[in-house]
Amino acid sequence: MRLLFLFTLGLLFSGCYTFKGISIDPSVNTFAVRNFEVTADNAPPIFGLDFSERLRDKIRSETRLTQNTEDPDVEFTGRIEGYNVVPVAPKPGEFVALNRLEVRMRIAYKNNRDEKKGWSAERSFSHFAEFSNTTDLLTAQDGLLRQIGDQLLEDIFNAAFNDW
């Protein structure tokens, strides 16, 4: 019985750090998120900075990693390259019932401790949110970007730390 207990403890403490399904190599202790640039036409210029800060907050609150901009073990860089409003759900005549705000990003994730655990190339992430044709985009934009950003944060975080 004692041997089984020790074996189980050994499995738990060897290999990678796991928490909430997160898998981070024990040699990785620091991270950096560079401010994302906005290259998409019509995207709010502040969206890149806001998203970068939200990603930093997520990593700080959901991992054991500490922020280090000088010599990080892992780092994220990226840009917002798509910001489009497209009509969906057409109605009879020339009316549209819903509009869709789509945001597309290109993200690089580099593991400076082990290149094999980083991404070999930038990855594309996108998400959308729909809003009524009776609502002005400027009125709904902050809420839509928060909703879209929440999903993008989850997707990026999972791809980097859960090997998705």
C-alpha cells in the first residue's frame, strides 16, 4: 500500500506542472506578452493594447508563471489583422436582420527553453459576435469586442498551454 502511495506521488510530481488541465514544463517560469499591433482597417486602435493586457492577466491568474519582459521563458507576439462587419440573416427586400463582427488575429508563441514546445509558425485565431441591425456598431462595439476577446483568449491560452 505504501509503495502504491509513493508511486502515485512520484507520478504527480514528475514531468510537467498541471493545474486545471494546464501543462507547463517545470523549467518554464516566466512569460512575456508583447503589445499586439493593429493592422486591420477600421479596428479600434486600443484593441491591441487591451487584448495584450487581458492575455497577461489571464496567464498571471491561471498559471504559476511570472511576467518578465527582459528574458522570458515563453513569449507571445501578435497582431489584429482582420476586423470586419458582415451582414447575416437577410430579410425580404434589401434588409438584414443581423450583422456579424469578425475579428482575426495572427499569434506567435515562442518557448525559449525548448523550441519544440513553441509553435513552428504563427497561428491564426478568429471569432465573431452577432448584433441586431437596429444597433449601431459604435454602440455595441465594446461589448462585442469583450465577448469576442473572451473566446480568443481561451483559444490562444489553450493552444499554448494545453497543446490544442
